[in-house]
Amino acid sequence: MNAVRSVIVVGAGAMGRTWLDTIARRSDLHVSAVVDVVEGAARSAVEERGWDAPVFSTADGALSAVHADMLLNVTIPEAHLAVSSAALRAGVPVLSEKPVTPTVAEALQLADLSESTGVLLVTSQSRRFSPGISTFRDALQARGGAGQLDTRFFQNPRFGGFRDRMDHPLLVDMAIHSFDQARFLLDEDPESVYCEEFAPSWSWFDGGAAAEAIFRFPSGARFSYSGSWCADGLVTSWNGDWRGSAPDGTVTWDGEAEVVAQGRDDDPAAVPLGPAPDGEGLDAALAEFVAALDGGPVPSGEVHLNVWSLAMVEAAVQSADRGERIVLADVFDAARRDASAR
Ligand SMILES: NC(=O)c1ccc[n+]([C@@H]2O[C@H](COP(=O)([O-])OP(=O)(O)OC[C@H]3O[C@@H](n4cnc5c(N)ncnc54)[C@H](O)[C@@H]3O)[C@@H](O)[C@H]2O)c1
């Protein structure tokens, strides 16, 4: 299909504006409306760009007033369920920011709605799209696949907003990226997790801003996550700092452009990065979504697949709260009961 698609963008905050610019880079997409509940937010986002797109204060209002071939949900997580549901019911495919919803139960509700309406719902997990991570994954697979994978994520943001007051700021707001990357790298979904979450004495967050988690996968592989949002000095990249051990050697990725591999009898060698024909990050997530609308493959963030990354977060939080290993199947069973009771 070569026609220009109309896009409604809901949520004109920091990330919504980044998405507006991402859409504007494509000649086959056109923003047909911008929506935000905060008065003036959508208007200023449109005016700053010199556009004349109409603005609305609700997704329903926009959906009934303008034509849309797709909707981008860039609202706060608590609004994701209502906004995505409205679009699916209107027959409009949705690309949503992560997390698809705050809970697995809500995500299953959306998965059901996507199924019953036959309308596509995809979560953008932009950190699985970069030449660095693809090269790291290919290099691990060439050595027989990682059986032991770990990442260290150490950053020190002073957000000063809602994240400072969350109960689980690191696990709920950030770790989903690393967890989703681990699913991408291992190409399987985990069985269980044991996680400890804590607040280092110097933390400026109210909730637990540091965590250690170990996931077990059906193949026997382990993925360990060590993270902190209150780590001043020697911070890692925002993608974390990765290492994978495979039958035929070890590969590391610094989270940016450096992938290094070494087998038993080799010297360490830099692995040249592969191409990124659809760009990276948001551009690549958008390209994958648009390709699916054109009849291409099911996107990697399609809701039924992506709910696994959310379930990893929910299971890690439960494990930290209860001090025990949590089985992912139990998280899904409880969420399914919760979703059916709604
Ligand atoms: N992929 C990434 O790296 C990344 C980075 C930052 C944020 N995010 C995600 O993007 C989303 C938005 O984050 P943000 O940082 O832009 O937040 P933000 O608070 O800056 O913006 C959210 C906007 O949504 C609006 N909004 C809330 N409820 C709404 C509703 N029902 N209808 C219409 N508008 C509504 C708010 O008024 C606000 O302007 C979140 O899901 C967040 O997790 C992803």
C-alpha cells in the first residue's frame, strides 16, 4: 500500500512529542489529530511544529471526528487501557508505548479485545532495535546461543517527577526494557524469577531504586539483571552492559556500538555492526508496525508476545515483595482470573 496513512497521536508529553517527530520523518504517514487531556498540551505540540492538525482532549473525540488508519498511544501507563480499547473498538490499529498496560490482567484484556475485533495492537519496545543488540544476538547465536546472560544497568537520573514517588521505580518503569531485550537475545520466554529489590542508603527515590533478579528459561539458560537508578559514577549505557556465555565462547556488548567476542582459542575481537535498514529505536518500531499493516510479519511487540515482558516485571515485583521464586505461569493464571472477573 502506497497511500499516506493518517495517524492520531494521543499524549503530547515528552515522549508524545518525540513520536510526532518520528512520524514526521516518514513520507507515508500524516498526523491527522493530536490528543491530550491537559489543556493546551496538544495545541502547543502542533504549533511548535508549524502544523495545523486538529487537537482534541479525548481519544474518543478524535476517533469520531477524524479519519485514522492507526493510533499512537503515548499517554501515561494508567491511561493505556482506556485509550487503546477505544481505538480497537473503533477498528483502528494501535502502536502503544510501553508498558502496554500497568498490569498483566489489563494486558490480557487488551489481547482479548485485539483478538475479538481482529485489530492489531503492538507495544513499541524500542530498545530491541539497534545494530548493537542485533549484532550481539547474532554473535551469540553463532556460538551456539547464550546459556548464561547478564546485564548491569547503572544510572543516576534526577527525574524529580512521578518516578521519585513510585514504589518500584526501577523495576516498573525501566527494567521492562532489559527484560524485553533478554527475551529477544535468548529467543524464548522465561519460566521463573527470583528478585530482590532495595533502596540503597543514598537513594533519592522513595521506592526501591535498585534490584537484583535471576530469571530461569525453559532451555536452562539463566538471565541475571543487576540494576540501579541511584548509581553516581561510572554509569553504564541506558541499554545496560551485557555479557553472554555460549558453548563456543563469550560475547559482550556495551549497550552501544561495541560488541566483542572470544572463543576458547581466539583473541578477543570486535564484531562489526550489522546494517539497520529501518533505522533504530522508535523509527524501527514504527517501520515494523507499518510493515505489518501492509501485510508483513507480526511485529515482535504484538500484545500476545509483549505481555511476556510485562509479566517478567510483575513476577519480579511479586518475588521482591514475597521473598520467594515466582513462576511466570502462576502470574498468568492469576491475571487471567482477574481479567475474566472484570
Ligand atoms: N520507550 C522509551 O524509552 C520511553 C521513554 C519515556 C517514556 N516512555 C513511555 O511513554 C509514555 C509517556 O511517557 P512521557 O514521558 O511522555 O509522559 P508525560 O507525562 O510527559 O506525557 C504523557 C501525556 O499523556 C497525557 N495523558 C494522560 N492521560 C491521557 C488521556 N487519557 N488521554 C490523552 N492524553 C493523556 C498527559 O497529559 C501527558 O501530556 C509512558 O508509557 C512511558 O512509559 C517510553
